[in-house]
Amino acid sequence: MSEQNTFESSANESPNANTASDSVRLAQSDITGSKLNLLEIAQATRPAPVPDQNTHMSRVAQEIQTRFDETRTKFNQEVDSQGKLLGRPLDGVKNFFGTTNGSNTINARFDQEKLKVERLQVLAKEGNLEEFRKTYLALTGMELERPNNEKIQRRLLIEPVVNDYEKSQRNMVNTVALAVPFALTGLRGAQFVMKGESMLARGLTAIGNNVPASMLHDGAIVAAGNTALKAIDGRYSDPYYDAATGFVTGALWAPAQRASTRMTEGWIDKFGTTYGVKTINPGKLTTTFDVNNKGLGMYMTESYLRHGSSWSLYGMYEPIAREATDLAFKKVDSHSLSRVATNSYYGFTSGLFFGQTYGMTYTPALNKVFNPLYNHFK
């Protein structure tokens, strides 16, 4: 009986013993696996060794070389993409006068910077840290950082020059594309038109003597001309925006012209008769004033009152409408009062100078050259 009990007891304890043995093996396996996982994690998270100074210089020199090549390629593509009607001729004008944002000047700058980039490569190979730092500073405007494993976003001093070229080209193309058709709006108030008897002359005269009609006339001409010129040029064409900008630019001229004419008429009526100055076509939008042979002072006064005041007034409020147009077409991220104020101030001062200069040359030319010619051949 005891032997049977002993056998049964041994038989009953055998599964427990096996279970315990399996648990021990599993625990050992988990511990071993944990050690391996921790080792893998430690190896994976261990920071990479910081490169030595020479390795760091070589890496920086290569990054600068790549950045320089990309920047020069971008500039060459920008120059090549300029339109033949406006962009390239305007760039040629800048090159002729040797301006800092002309392509020739910028290419010369690239040649100078290329020598520095090549020198940076040589200094890296030589391990000349002191000269490497100086050359790097001359290329980037920043001090060389210590060796590290971080990815540095590097910039070259010539990169803003490339951006300024694109910006200057865009502004000049926009200006010329607006100015050419804008000049055509003056036909409605030209002397030979106002004195003409043809149906076309009478129609333009009628338009030129009415502010709303002049606004529609000028807006349509400048919108069509601006859109067409930029479409032919191609580089900065944006038809809907060009049409809207052209219409705003043209339509706002007539109110300024009428305001200055009224002011000049008032001054002439009060003071001009003393000097023998008389008004031609009084009360009209395109009123002119006979200051022929009245002296330099009268030419200057009439030029300021009629031309300087109209251009300065136009230059002051036109940027406000242009800002609204740019905002509507998402050409700017947000409305900026400071930008509008700056543009209005610039428009006022430049308009005053241009109007005064224009009047001082236009009025004598009109009275001394164009009117006599017209009277001779009519």
C-alpha cells in the first residue's frame, strides 16, 4: 500500500515538476531576450560619433558647392525665361547702365563667388580651419558651426541677389506694360483731337470732357493693353489679374485729372488774368491754359498746378486700389497699412516730380512745336 501511495505521489508530483522546469526555462528565455532587446535598443539609440574637424569641413564644403550650383542654375533659368518683348530688352537696359540687378552684374558676382567656393574645397582638403572659417563667412555671412551631426540649412549671400533680379524684372515688366497703353489714353485730351472735326475726334473729345466716360475709356484701354503686352511677353502673364490691374490703373486717372484742372482753373481765374493767362475750353476735363510767352515762372506754376498736382494726387490714391486688387487676386498674403502708406508716399512724391518735369517739357513743346505744326498741316 505504501508502495502504491509512493507511486501515486510521484506520479502526481511529476506534472508540477515539469511545469516548474518549463517556467524556469521561459523565464530564462525572457531574461535573455530582454538583454538582447536592451542591447539592440542601446545600439540603436547610441548617438553617432561626432565627425572630426576635417570631416566636418569637407562636408560643409560639399554642401556649399551644391548650394552654389543650384543657385546659379536657378538664376540662369530665370534669365532664359524672360520674355523677348519686355523682359529681355529691360534687362538689356539694366546691363547698359550697369545696374546692380542687371544679369551681367550678377553673373560677374557669380564668377567671384565661384572662386571662393573652389577655395573652400581646397582649404577643406588642406585642413586649414582658420582660412576655411574666413571664406565660409564671406560666402554665407555666418560663422562656421562646430562639428556636429545636425543638418544645417545653409544660405549664400548671393541668393537674395537672385531673388531681387526676379523681383526687379517683374516690377519693370508690370510698369512698362501698364505705361504703354496708359500713354494712349492721352489721345482723348490731345489738342489735335480736341480741335479735330472728324467723327473719331469728336467722339474722343466728348469722352475726354466727361469723367465717367473717361474712366471707362481709360480703364478699357489700359486693361486690354496690359493684358496683351504681358501675354505676348509671356513670363509674368496672368490675364485676369492683368486685366483687373489695368482697368484700375486706367480708370483712376480721370478723377485726378479733373481735380487738378479745377484747381488750376480757380487759380487762373483769380491770379492768372494779371499775367495775361487765359483758359482754353474752360470747365472741361481736359482744359488747357495758354501760358505761351508768359515767362519761366508761369510755365513752372502751370506745370505744378495742372500736371504736378494731378500726378501726385493719382500717385497717392492709386496704391490703395492696387492693394485691394492684389489682395483680391491673392498676390499678397494680407492687407498691410504700412505698405499702402509707403507706396502712397512714394507715389505722391514721384508723381509730383514727374508731373512737374513733364509739364515743364510738355507745355513748351505743345505751344512751340505741336500746335504750330498742327495749324500748319490741318
